[in-house]
Amino acid sequence: MLGTEKIRYSFLVILLQRWSSALTDESITNALIARLRTTSALDDHDVQAVQSLPVVVKHYQPGQAIVRDGDRPAECCLISKGFCVRSKMTSNGRRQILSIYIPGDIPDLQSLHLNVLDHDLITLTECTLGFISHVFLREITRRRPNVAEIFWRDTLIDAAMFRDWIVNVGQRPAPSRLAHIVVELRERLKVIGQVQGAWFEMPLTQEQIGEAMGITPVHANRIVKQLRDDNVLEFHRGSVRVIDEQKLLELADFDGLYLHQRPSL
């Protein structure tokens, strides 16, 4: 067993040397740690283990593909700054946005076990992304079972969000759909300290809002105008201002249980 551990250690040292551009600054994982502390029972040793992961930092422009449908990634992506979306295209070129990702999210964690991706991951804004090799992620989950459970719970919460998005797009009227997306995004941004009073960032164009809601850009424009005229929300240059909190919550029909923002949930 000792010989096996030495071989594994030597292999990891070689990989670390190859990853000489890895970022050692813990700031890249700050939002991730803040989010995981909210959703899971994360102790100091788990935090240190996650922060020790070698992360290669890259900068992406808006609308740039991180991974595409059919890709076989060898690493997972951690969002440090910016917003991304998961989406799928139909055969006639129409896009459905399936989820929005924010700093602290690892949107493609499932690629550890699903070898071929079945969707696109695209940047919405300029992004700073950290890439973590599957080799190191597998090593840390084998060495620290609690971290493995935390990452497994993270993918389950992601799946819970998918279920709620299906209900949202399939069953709610369009104004409620948009209100629900806005409230969800706000609740997630609160965890990482990115909500300032009534304002927070939501950098979707009206076309992208339509893609997230399953409606045309023209219809999305009408809904945005309706919510403004009804004094519920104001959209302005990639940000949202909540005008009437009570109206927003009633319209959204929002139950945040599916976000599981406490370890006991």
C-alpha cells in the first residue's frame, strides 16, 4: 500500500509541474467556498482541501463557448467572475437556456462521470474561469469522502434547479416565469454577496430572456415592459431593480426549498 501511495504522489507531483500556470491565490475559490458553506456541512479541513486544488485561470469574452455539446472535457470549470448559461440547440437552430450560472458555481461537475457532454456552456459576460483537472478532482474525492459528498450534493441541487425550471417554463404564465427566474437569481447572488439593496446584476439581453423563458424576443420585450409598467421590476443595462417586493414574490410563486440553501434541507 505504501508503494502505491508513493507512485500516486509522484504522479501528482509530475502533473502539478505540468500545471505550472496554476493559480495559487485562494481568491479564485472564495465564492465557491461561500456557496458550499451555505448548502453543505463544510469543515475547515474540507475548505483547505478545496483551496489546495490547482486551478488554471483563463479569461473569456461574452458569448464564448467553454464546452460544446459532444465535447469530452478533461477538466471542470469554476466560475470566479461573470455569468454563464447552460443551453441546448434544436435541429432548426433555436436555443433553450436551461440554467444561469454565477461566481462560485461549477456548472460541468457532472463531466467527472459523464464522459461526453450533451449541452453547451456559454459565457454571458466577460468571465474569469478556473479549470480544475478531473485527475485532481477524483483524487480529492477519494482522499476526502466528505468533499465527495459535498460535490455530489452540489450536483443534486443542480438537478433540483432543473426540475423547477421545467415547471417554470411549462406551467407558469410568462410574467410569472420571468419573475421566478429573477427571484431565483437574486437568492443565489445573495449567498456570495452580490446583491446591493434593490439592485443586482442580470446580464441577459431580451433575446436571451426569451430563450430562458421559451418565448420569442418580441414576447419577452412585452413581458419586460409589462413588469415595469406594473411597478414590479425595472431592467436597466444588465441589472435588475426590484420596485415592489411583495408583488414580485406573489407573481413569482417562489418557494426556495429547491435551492437547499441550508445543510439541513
